[in-house]
Amino acid sequence: MTAPDPKDRPSVRTLFFEFATPEHPFTFRNGDVFEKAQLAYETYGELNEEKSNAILIFHALSGSHHVYGYNEEVEGIDLWTKEC
């Protein structure tokens, strides 16, 4: 199965939020530290005035934020197999 052509999908934006850097690391309660961490997410369409049309989807098995197929903009996300 291949991802649909990007020109056929609704308004989609890939956004990134860097929440840990070497200058400002993220420290867990147990003391472990992430010196570099980035959250990637996507928005589809427009948020309505009431902000009631937002849906949060987690992809625990894929390790990817991408709901609509594979997104080459996100570095370090490789497919597990050629079938995925």
C-alpha cells in the first residue's frame, strides 16, 4: 500500500517543537537526561473557533507522528520492513 498523493490531501502542515537542547536539556524525575529531543506533529485543515475539532493521535508502534502515510520530512524515522 502506498501513501496517497500529497496534492490530494487536505491542508497539511508538518511542525516541529524542540524541547531539549544541550544548552537546555530535558531532565526526567529519575534524573535521566535528554540533551536533544524534538516533537514532530501535523495539523490538518483549520482549527474551528471553539477549538473543538482537534484530535490527538499517537502512533506508538511506528514511532512516527505521521497519520497520512510516510513523511520524509522527519529525520530518523525508518520503515521497519519494505511492506510498511
